[in-house]
Amino acid sequence: MIDYFKLVVDLVGHLVWPAVVVGALFYFKKDVSKLLQRVKKAKYGDMEIDLVEAMDEVKGDAIELGITIAYPSSVYSVSDLELVQMAPEWAFLQSWQNIENILITKGADGKRQPIYKLVKQLQNSDKIDSGLADLILKIYRLRNEIVHVSGIDLTKAEAMEWLGVSKSVSDRLNQKLE
């Protein structure tokens, strides 16, 4: 009989801690969800991204190319600044569209092509150098990661840095493709 009590006590001891953990997560679910939204590392399928690392890499490459990454807020349109305030992730999308439009209108002879192919053609024809081509492709990949991974909370400062890099890349592309 004592063995049965010991078995029950051991069984209860092993089953209670998971219930306590689940109960605590349920009780603090709002706080946990807020914490998870601030995560800068995410996984989507087989793809895992570290947003901070990817952005630092893009900024580092931009600095190496002599591209300005920070501008005073007076340089940006009111709509861009409002976009950063309301939804920083939309600033990534909008600024990429500017780069993509330049690539398509000035670099593709009006033909719609995949971005990778278009950038490589511009590089092979010596219209842009390899550093700028690599930077554009990194920006493109980072933009795609931001779009396809949910739960990433971007700060306004990150969005402003992104706008700065995107503006400089857009200006450099306009200059090279004229």
C-alpha cells in the first residue's frame, strides 16, 4: 500500500510542474506576447533571421561604399515620417519600392525581370559596381525577410536608418543610371 502512495506522490510531482508552467503562461499571456513581439530574431519555416545582425551588415556595407545612412528628418517627406510613426515596417516596404522602381524604369529597358537578374545585368554592363549590386541584393533580402516574418517589432530609429540607407541607394542608382 505504501508503494502505491509513493507512486501517486511521484506521479503527481511529475505532472504538477508542467501544469504550473502552462498556468503561468496563460496568466501572463499578455506580457509574454508583448515580450515576443519585441524579439529581433525570428524563424519562418527553415529560414531563421537575426534582424539586428542583418541591418548592421547592410549599414556596414553602406558605410564602406561611402553611402550616407543618416539624414536629418527635414530631408524626408511628411508622409514618410508619418509612416515611420504609425508602422515602421511599412517604411521598409515603401523605401524598397522606390529602389525597385528605379531599377525597373532606368535599368531594365522597360522589361519586368527578377531583381537578382536585373541587378546582375547592371553589374555586368558596368552601370553599377559590385559593392552597390551586393548592397542592393542585401537590402532586397532583408526587405523580404521583414515582410514574410511576422512578430518582428521594428523601432522608429531602425526605420529612420533604413530610410537613410534606402534614400542614399536610390540617389546613387539615379546617378549611375542616368
